[in-house]
Amino acid sequence: MEQVNGDTLAAARKVIAVHINYPSRAAQRGRTPEQPSYFLKPSSSLSLSGGTVERPAGCELLGFEGEIALVIGKAARRVSIEDAWSHVAAVTASNDLGVYDLRYADKGSNLRSKGGDGFTPVGPALIPADAVDPSQLRIRTWHNGDLVQDDTTEDLLFPFARLVADLSQLLTLEEGDMILTGTPAGASVARPGDVLEVEVTTADGGLSTGRLATTVEEGTTPFADFGAQPKADDVQREEAYGSRAAAGLPAEPGAAVGPALSPKLKAKLESVATATLSSQLRKRGLNNVSIDGLQATRPDRKVVGLARTLRYVPNREDLFKTHGGGFNAQKKAIDSVNDGEILVMEARGEKGTGTVGDILALRAQVRGAAAIITDGGVRDFTAVAGLDMPTYFANPHPAVLGRLHIPWDTDITIACGGATVQPGDIIVADADGILVIPPAIAEDLADDCIQQEKEESFIFEMVKQGNSVDGLYPMNAEWQARYNEWAGKTND
């Protein structure tokens, strides 16, 4: 296939970009446009694969967006949708880079925020337009080797032919012009030293542009004082990263958050038996706090961590198209779980499909998750069971989640295995069972469990010495006095 080169870039008199076109991105942004909207990028922003891009000095938020670029092959003016694709010569990979620090100064034009030199790398190869079905292309983006965007053109809000026809109603698309066709969910922020890669393929993988590679460098020349200065705030950080959690920002006021699980409290909960915790919860009137009916990939492990939650709803084909693909709720949950947290999934006890597989489970482990708990099935069971991180599950099943589930929302109150779980609840799980502990009572609960187990150690020793359990288990006043004497000597 023909390679993108300097002549390709020189032929592009216009670079036109679409704002929102993928359902996954629309869901992430919380808005779905009725009609496509566009902005211009200067042709001087174009660059080739293998190059570098500068994050301007003083800027924090260099956003990347993997996109499919259309290269116009013959002039188009007032063409119909039916005829529009014949005016496209090729497709290639592109990266719509921009600094969110300057969005405030552009009043919607994106000129300064997205028009910098090198802010539109394209290539490395051109796939002939007449060799592909424009609704059967795949776009993927890697950030330092991690796959962060993966979507197809099957369900675009505005198919490519419509974009070409729409634009041609008011302006002439000339040979060599490029149209960036929107980005799926998963776009985020890159830092100096990061490597970004974008690849476009046919759905069957038969044709590929190859990976468009760009390395980020730190700019050293500050902005002059006579122009707009870089300025970032939490609103722009959330937009750039895709969510508050991904940006490392605290939840909005009123959002469900749990208190930190201190190392001291965690150690206390790890030191006591799940059965002891259950009995102390029952003494407090909490009888419905066990997640039941699951098995563990690592029954030898005990885990204690704060709950993060993910809810699946029953599959409905139209809704799966808008919520099932791209950087959906499942991938968001996996990609935002933090060190020591436990991802708890509500799958309605549905065993007829998988809810997590080997790649996403590995991603959770890499991010430091303490465990995954799902009351549904697990795919790629052998690989998941081979991970160091425990997974608690109903059964193995080979089917993908789209058979019965739509990943819907995260960090909300859910039901899993017959128990209600809220974000920030403390989860204790081992081979004996899984318990949900309200964080407000966890400290006192742990102390009472330690005391109970100390008493039970005394009772065990007395039974071992030949004493009857009558009056000893539970202890009457006489045995309680003997225990207090024993405990005092033990503490000494």
C-alpha cells in the first residue's frame, strides 16, 4: 500500500475534524448531537509517523484522540450521500492532539488548542477507499503500549459518506483534503516521554495502516506575555481524561465515597476469621451482608479492600449499540480501580455468559486491585485462575457479556450474590465466604472480633484440657472470672 509522505501532507489544503461521532464517546460526554459539527485544523499541524510532538511549555493537558482520517481523492461540491464515498481516495490513521489548557481562549474554534505544529500526525500507510466497507473499519489506540481505545465504524452517529456530503453542501472538498472522523471513548492525556500509537484496520484485519507512532516531548519555550497563557482547571482535567476518577479528582459533592481503609484497620480485619466477623455482624443486627453462591480462583487467599462497583443490565440490542462497545462502563471500572480496591460486579446471578475475561482481569491486577467479585460467569477461566489476584465468580462460561449483559454504570449501589454493596463498603473475602462491612462500624467490629477470638482461644484450651463445654461455651460467670485471670497473665 502507498505510504503517507511529505507529498500527502502538502496536498492537504484543509484538515476538517468532527466533534462527536462515536456512540461510546457520546455516552462518555453525556451528549449526543443531532447533526455533525466540525472545526478546522491548519495543514501545518500535519506530521508523519515516527515523529515527535511538543507539549507546549506551561501546558499540563495534552489530549490525544485516535481517529480515522479520510483523504479526498477528487473535488466534492454538493454531492449526494450515495455518491460521496466515490470522492474519497483513501483512509488512514490520525491522532487529533490538542492542549486543553488553551480551550478557554478559542471560543469554540479549537485553533490554538488543536492547531499546533505536529498536532495532527497521520499514517503510516493509506488504505484505498475502494477496497473497504466504510462501516467495517476498526480504530485502536495504544498509550505506552496499553490499549486504551478500541471501536468500530459499524454504529457511527454520522457515517463517513454523510460527513463528506454534508460538508460539500457549503464548501468544496479538494483533492488531498483530510477529514478526521471523530474519536471513540478512551481518549486521555499524554505526558512527555509517552508514546502514542494509532492503527486503522478492516474489521477482519486483512488491511492495515500500520501503527501511527508519536512520541511526546516537553516544550522549553514559554508563551510570550502578549497572548493567551495556558490555564487548566478541574473542568478541563475531567474533559481531558474522560472522567473525574481518571483525572485523579475527588468525587463530586454528594457522590458515594468511602473512608480510607487504614493499614491498621486492614491488618485487624485480616487477622480475624470470617466466621468471627459474621457473628459480630449478626450481634449488630446485620444478617444480610454475605455475598453467597460464589467460588474463588485463589481459595488460599484472604482479601480485604474497599468496594468499587459495576452494574450490568439485561441486554437490549439497541442499547448495547450505544453502551456496549468502545470504552464502556466495564472497561472504565477496570481501568479506574485503584491499589487495594475490590471490583464488585452485579450480574443478576446470570450464569449464561462471562462478565470478565483474562485481559481485563490482568488489567485489574496490574492496577493493583485486591480482587474481582462477580455473581456471573468468568471467561478464559484457566488464564484468570492463573492470576495472582483472586476472582470470586459463579461459574466459568465461554460467551461474551454481550450475549446477556450491557455494562451500564459504575460506582453506584448494586446487588451481588444476594447482598447490597455500596462504593466504599469494606469487603472481606476468603474460602469461608464474602462479607460486606459498613465502614462506619468497621473499627469497633474488628476490635470486638479480636476480643471474641481471644476468648475462644481460652475456651479451646480449656476444652483441650478435658473441661466440659457446659457453662464454658458460652462462658458463665465462673468461667468468665477464670478467663479474666488468664487474659491478665497472657497480656503480661
